[in-house]
Amino acid sequence: MGHVKKDTIFMPPKCEKFRLRGVQPDWEMHPSWIAGVEALDAYSHWVSGVVLPIAFQWIEEHKPEVYATVPEELKDDVGVVIAAAFKLVKELSAYQNGLVSAAAYEAALADGTWDPSTINPVWTGIVEKVRAETAEAFAEQSSLLGDPNE
């Protein structure tokens, strides 16, 4: 999985030892439980392997400022270092602009004017496919399993 730092260096995950996909036998648990665990594993792996390396590149570029408030014995604690970096990031323009945009977004959601049609189209397509195929797989077995909505 991988949120590992040593000597203030973040190590992107390459170790398969701690991955959760395929760990639970198909026959042992509810299919949604297995899918959920494996989906969380995929998400965690994406955060560890893509998002955190971006964050730690920024941290490396701002090392003196970020580590200025981190106690020596916690310089390899991922959570503490991310928290120190986040304190700095919250003051920067991209974050502040995001807060303004978030207020407008929440207002549009509340009044029904939000148009999500161009937001995350790839992820949206994957979600639609996964939901449809999950519903289809359960529907195919509904004569044996019943309708979970009843």
C-alpha cells in the first residue's frame, strides 16, 4: 500500500505484499464486500503511488518551511509532515481560490443550477459502468438471491 517515509524521503509504493486485491476468496464473502475492499485498495494505492509523490515533491521544494515546525523525531511521520505542509498550502492562492469556488459550487448544488456534465468524465464513466454491471450481475441472480431492495 504505502505511506512510508525514511530520512525525509517518501517511498512510492512498489511492494505488492500489502495489497488487498485477490486476498479474500471469491466464495467466502459477499461480492459487494470484496468489491468494496478491493476498490479501497485501488484508491489507497492511487493516493500512495500518484497523489503523495506529487505532495512530497512540493514538500521537497519547500523543505525548510515545511519541516520548520516538525519535531525532529517526527520528520518521517507522513501524517505530521503532510499536516505541516497543509498549514502552508492553506495560505496559498490556489487553495484560497478553491475556497471561493467551493462556495459557489455549494450554492449551485443547493439551488439546483449545478451542471456536472463536464466534471471528471472519465471517473464518471467508470462509476456508471461499475454500477450498471454490478446491478446486472445481481439481477441475473435475483431468482436465487431475491431483491435486496425489498
